[in-house]
Amino acid sequence: MRSRKLKRLVSVTSSLLAAAGVLMAAVGSQQAAAQTSDLVSKTALRVCADPANLPMSDRSGKGYENRIAELMASKLGLPVEYTWFPMATGFVRKTLQANACDVVIGFAQGDELVLNTNHYYTSSYVLIVASEGPLGGVTTLADPLLKDKRIGIVAGTPPATHMARNGLLPKAKGYHLMVDRRYEDPADDMLADLESGALDAAILWGPIGGPLVKASHPKLKATPLLSETMPPRLFYRITMGVRQGEKVWERKLNSLIRRNQSEINAILADAGVPLLNDMGTGPLETQQ
């Protein structure tokens, strides 16, 4: 008898301890979620951005990501507040992860440094050449017309692999990837070399090259590289980046993006960003 009572006591005690453990875990989870949510400012849209990264962003607010930030802030009924830091090594760690700001307006989908929102546009690398020159009709890096041509390429970017595959690297000129654009501007330098005749062609990320060509280089043309059949891919979906774990904030931004997609598209198109369908196979307007 005493043994059965002892067993029942042990069983009840174990059940109570298990229930207490579940309750404590739930409370801890709620507290963690509350703490994470509390990191997001309720008085301003705090944006992490590069102060000298035109055409995307700059301290004067002329970049298209500045305009998108203003649009998002207006829909939230908040002012925009910037934390400026060069888009180079340590950017996320010293801005978003340090709780100095709450969102990066443009971040490639799948990057593990941030929690990505839904993508709000898709774009690709572009080939930039003289509009009236012999390369004006080239749409792929496999085109024989590019053989023995001097092509500018940002070192370490995906198109370099395609150039190597097609034998285009021997005469290529490399430009730095991770730079502080207050002091060095690889994209502008590359386009200046193209216009001076030091290069025959240039390859840039479309959201950089397209707007630069539209704004300042009327004799050049930027053609999205959509015809490469081998990896790596040359198109990417662009999201907004928030801190890992901030699912409530991510969902709020997803809702804002969905409801204001047409206005976002208008800002991007006005800037000259090549907008593609989600699969990167053609212009956005073909996805109907």
C-alpha cells in the first residue's frame, strides 16, 4: 500500500514539474519575443544605409532606396531616421545587429546575416556597351563578338565565372568589390574607362549599372544578361533585411510591400533599374 502511494506521489510530482517546465518555456518564449519586438523603434523608421552608394542611397537622399524608405515611412506615419555606414565588411554587424537601426532597404534574398522580407523586385547583371558600337546587339557572354575584347568586371562577382568559361578573362580589367564608396567608386570608374575607350564593355549589377547609364551615360546601353544557361545564376531577388527573429516586424513590412508594390515598381523603373519577372527570364511586364 505504502509503495502504491509513493508511486502515485512520484507520478503527480513529475506531472506538476513537467507542466511547470512547459509554462516556464512558454513564458520565456513570450518574453524573448517581446524583447525582440521591443528593439524596433515605434517613433521612426530606422534605416541602415550607405552614405555614398548612389544610385541606391546617399546622405542627401537622392538614391532610389532613399525614396523607397520615404514611401514605407509615409505608409507607417513615421519619419525616416538613418544610421549611415559603408556597405562593406561589418555593415550588418555594426548597424542592424547593433540595434542602431531596424531595416536595410535592399538585401539579396537568402543572405543569412539578416531575416529577409518577401522580395520586392528581381534584377540581373547587365552588359554595358556603346549603343551604336559593334557590340550593341550582344545579349550573352558566350557571343563570339566578345572574344578578345577588354571587359570590365567587379572581381569576385558571379559574371566572372561565366567570363572564365568563355575565355574572356585574359584581357579583362578587374575592379574592387568591397569598397568605401566615399573614397573609391568602381562602377563610375568602370563606365569612365568604357567611355574613354580603355574598355570595350563593362559588366555591372543591374540596379547599379542601369540607373548610372540612364542618369549620366546617354551613349551607353545596359542589357540584362538573361541568356546564360550554366551556373551561377546572374539574377537575384531583392528583399528588405531585418534582424533575425523579428518575425512580427518582417510580416508588417511584407504587408507594406504587398500593398504598395506598384509604387515601389514605379520608383525603381524611374531610376532605371532593370525589373525582371520572378524567374529572371524576361522583363517584369511579361509576367501577367
